[in-house]
Amino acid sequence: MKKTLAALALLLGTTVTSWSAVIPSLTNIIPTAPNTTFFYELDLAAGTKLDTSQTENQVVVIYDFAGYTGVSGSISGNWTVMAVPQGPLGSGGTNVNAPYATFPTAADPFDTPVVNLVFTYQGPLLQGPQDNFDTIFAESIYSGTVLGHFRGQGTKVVPPPDPGGENNTAAGTIGSVAVPNSAVPEPATMMMLGSAFLGLGLYRRKK
């Protein structure tokens, strides 16, 4: 399953970064009847850190998580989750390193009126590089996937000399990630449709 999802990620698209920070990747989809839970492993790039002492929030935003049931969290318990409507959570391709607190109120060009999930880090200081350091998850009424977007926000670690004064400033990543596909009916709907077609077939046969 994991290899299949990795191949799917390569087909769906690649991460576009100005300064890599926290990067989520969908690694597992598990049925939690009648819904489905999506699991995202997190990587923290070299030259960045998650530091809650900073004024900027350390976040991962999963855009347009269709069919969100309100069930979400993280394996470590170090993330809080907030579901927000379209905007004001992104500056998209205009300035990926814009501090989280100054995100413009206009929605990103790729953002649609579907709930966005904002995972905010509340754990101890963590410095990159860190591969698969944690897993976040969220439940949807849908089980299919479609290409979506994410934004990761951390803090830069720039050793001296630091002529640009970038140390401890915001580091951002935007990129592609798989999200629930609302165009694919959930299993219950498929069963209802199947029953309806079966009933229609029997009715016609009887006539």
C-alpha cells in the first residue's frame, strides 16, 4: 500500500518550495466504517525547526479536505487541529515564506470552498532534518483520492554569519498532496445505487 501511494504521489505532482519546512505525504488510507481515515507522515527539512517559542505558529495546512467528519489528530499528540473555511490561510505562490500571522485574507488561487485542516505544532523543539518524525490523520466520509495542496510552516535555522538576518524567521513550503475526492461516492452511497439498479433490473425482468 505504501509503495502504491508513493508512486501515486510522484504521478500527482512534486513539492514546490521556496524554503523547505514541514512536508506531509499521504502514506495510508484505512477504512473506519462507515468512513475512511487518511494518514500523513511528516518530514522536517534540513535548515528548519519546529519551535513553539517563536511568534509564528508552526503549522501544516491540508487544503480542501473534503468530507471531514471532525475526527483528526496525530500519533504523538503534539498537534492541535482546527477546521477552517476557504481562506485566510495562504499566500500561495506569491510568497511561500510569508509569516503565518500575516497570511492575506484572500484565498489561495488553488483553494476552493472546502474545509482546510490546520495542524498546529505544540511539542518540544525539533530540528531538521527529520524523516517521518510524526504522523497526522483526519477522517473523511470519502475514500477516493485526488490531487490537493498543502502548506507547511516552520522556522529557519541559519548559522552565523547570517547577513540577511534570516535565522528564526518563517520558513514555508507549498506543494501537492493527495486529499479525499468528493467526486467518488462513499461506500454506503455505492451500495444504495447498487441496490437501486438491482431492483430496477428485477422489476424490468418481472415485466
